[in-house]
Amino acid sequence: MSSAPPNPSHNATAASAGSAASVSPTFSPLYQQIKALITKSLQSGEWKPGELIPSEVELANRFKVSQGTVRKAIDELAAENLVMRKQGKGTFVSTHHEERAQFRFLRLMPDEGVPHPGVSQFIEVKRTRAPADVARLLDLKSGDAVIFVKRVQHFDGVPTIVEELWLPGITFKGLTAERLEEYKGPMYGLFESEFGTRMIRATEKIRAVCAAEGDAALLKIAVNTPLLASERVSFTYGDKPVELRRGLYLTERHHYHNELN
């Protein structure tokens, strides 16, 4: 990794050359360049999930910039949940094993009481070939190997979510039903710890549907009961899609919760 951000004077020279070649150069503020360098270190695994990263002073010395520039870069990384500040302790790499992180991608909240993890019942786990629509969303070729997981999540003993997950076969090679069954933590924690893949952002579509016969049986509800359907694509570093998740949510005791900024 470069020990210092790009030289501003070098950028100016590049701009002149770009003008001569009818190319419009793009520039980014210095703190954005530092943010990119820190993100590169996170992606490479220099600092593992849950680990303390160097202090702002140390990073400022490393990159030969001001402490304020580093602070602004870390502010953005914290806002994006890539790192988390702990008062009096420093800044740590975010991890899916943190309790608050477990509900970042699960927006279904109980009408009463506090959110808590569900209990998974795995219906099917298999290695298969990616259908065309799945391959497109995961940036794969049609027919590439994928891991397919189907499960029901129970909350307080009530089947509430039916999910189908599609994962790139190369990235998640070795993921089996046995491993999923024996792992007691959050699924994204397993992906992070054992497959080196951390979900950092996601896009999601939701719509209202009626329960089909098979899903109604799994959720123990009547056919045509209203459900909330979601389709989510999760991305890791480099904006690489690494999971397609399609879920059906029973909302008799739950609601979809989101905070809009």
C-alpha cells in the first residue's frame, strides 16, 4: 500500500495532460483519498473485523496528512458502518458479531418487546447452478456454481420468515448444511469469520404478496395470507455482490422498520 496519498502537484500535471488528450480528469478531496486508502487496508485484511485500527495520530503520520483530514475520513467510514468508535477505547473495524450489527440488515421488528435473533430451521442447502436471474444479480455467468439455502426463521416459537439465499459457489466453497446447523451465531458472522466475506451494504426491494401453498405450509398460515416480500442483494468491499436473499415476512406480530436520514 502506498505510504502517502497522491501528490496534488502530480494531479495538476495529469490534468494538463488530460486536457491535451480531451479527457476530463476527476478529482477527490484529500480526506476522500485517505478514506480510500483506509478502506483498501480493511479490504486486504490488514485490520481484521473487531480489531482496533491505528489512532488518528498514527494514521496521520502514516499518510503524511493532518489529523483533521484523517478524522474526516474516519467519520465517513463510521457513518457507513465500516468502522465503529468506542468512547475511550478507539476505533475498531466493524463486525457482524456485534449485537447492534445483527439487526442492520434485518428490518423486521416485533410490534412489542425488543428485537432478538430468530431460530433457524434449514429446509434445504445445496450446491447448484445459478439461474439466469440469480447470475445477473450476483454478477456471475448463467450456470456458475452457487450455494442455495432455504430456511424458516422462528421468533418466540412462531414461524415468521421464509428465506431463500443464493451465494457465489467459489466464495462460499465448503459451506454445508451441517456447518449452518451447528453455528449458533448470526449467519453474516459465519460468512465473516470462516469465509472472509463481510457484507457492507445492500440494496433491497419490497412488495406485498399473497402466500402460495408451499410457503403458507412452512409459515403455518392460510393460503393467500398477506405477506411482505423482499429481495436483497448484499455487497462486500469493491461493490462486489456476494449474496442474493429473497424473503417472505409474516407481519401479524412484526413490522418493517427503517430510519430515513
